[in-house]
Amino acid sequence: VARLGSKFAKNMARKEVLVPHLNNWFGRGIFPDAIGFKVHPNKEKDNAFHPSGALKCARVLYAERDGHVDGQKHSADTQKIFMIGHMYHGLIQNIMVEGLGFCTWDEVEKEYDFGWDKETSDFDGSLLTEKGNPYRIRGFADFSRVVIPGKGEYLVDVKTMMSRIYAQEFTGSFNQDKYEAQVKLYMDMEDIDQAIILCVEKDGPHRFKEHLVMADSDLVESIYDKWEYVVDCEAEGEVPDCTCDHSVECPARSLYLGVG
Ligand SMILES: [Zn+2]
């Protein structure tokens, strides 16, 4: 117990707020006789903008939404990667709710769906561009709100990664901007001002680390603006301008040849 205690203290000293609790849960070794969790492998198709695509180019979004690019067909290898990621999510959800009691199941995979009426399957008009065109934003936060003792409330998003990626500093990493933008959108929808990206190392030794993200209304507004621009272009039958940092690398660059 003393050894675990000192490890806990060491983790706390690294200023992590959630990871020490998760590791301590494993370290205590006091488990229920069975841990049940469900894996939800199927992504529902919809007509919404999604936080996971926050940084996608306006032209790419336009192409995807209008069916100008084929739906991605994933290889068996890629499907395995997704499936294992879902498994980790299920386990961590169970630990967070049943093991640690940091939230209830209501905060797990909380759905946000703005601008849409599920009953009539139509826009509800609550999201309109300045030109009056309706649109929809939808997403699911892994944990919309968890209460960490003595630390406060956080939105938590779990990202599973292979060791090679996990070993890199999250700050400055390939996915940092994308993941942060996604979480900042969830935070805006949840109206919460801090979040944790929990990085989970899929292969051994299965380390956890966390990355703090603060609310960022400027970034969020710029993403909503971009989405509204796509919506207006769709309504007007115009192909949006590429909004990539480097348009030569735009994934949609060869789709609309001859368009400005
Ligand atoms: Zn582009």
C-alpha cells in the first residue's frame, strides 16, 4: 500500500488530475467479479457537421456532404484498430462510472444534436446561417462532465493510440490541433470551460497520460463560420474555396478542376 501511495503522489506531482485516479483503481486491485461493457462499432450516418471534422477544409466538407467522394471503405486492419479503440472506451467508461464514481451513465457518450428535430426528421430552424439556410451540428462526447475530487469538473475525451504515437509528446503532435478543436467544440456545446484529452496507450505497457484543454470561443466561432459558409455554398450551388493551410495538399484539390 505504501508503494502504491507513493506512486499516486508521484503522479499527482506531475499535475495530472485524472490519470492518478485511473492508475490507482488498477493498483488497488479491488475489482467487481465481472465488468460488462458494450462496444458500439457502427457510426450512424447523418447530414450534420461533426466536431471530429472541425478542421476539415470547407471544400472537403462540401465534397463529402454532397457525395462527391466515395464513403471510405476501411481495410480489416483499420477496422481492428477502430474496434480495439471502442473496447478501451467501454472499459474506461465502466471504470469512470462504476469504479470511480466520477460521473453517471448519463454523462457517457452524451449526444449533442443542434438544429435538428428528430421527430419530424427535419431542420428545426434553431441553427441558421446569416442568409437563412438551416444546418445541423451533431456529436458525442465520451464524457460530457466528470467531477474529479478536489479538482473540479472536466469534459473528458479518450484517444487510444499505439505506443509509437503515445511515446511522442502530445503537444506539437500530428493530431494535437484536430483533437483539441474537436474537444473545444464539445466544450462549447456542454458549456464547460476545461477538458482533458486522455491518451491511452493501446499496446503494452498500457500507459495513460492526459492533456488539458481550455475553452476557446474564438476557435469555435471560426469553425461555425466555416460550416455556415459550406451551408450557404450548398444552397447556392457554389463550390466553396479551399480553406486548407496549404491548398496544394488539399484532399479535394482534384475534385473540382476548373473551379477557382
Ligand atoms: Zn482544402
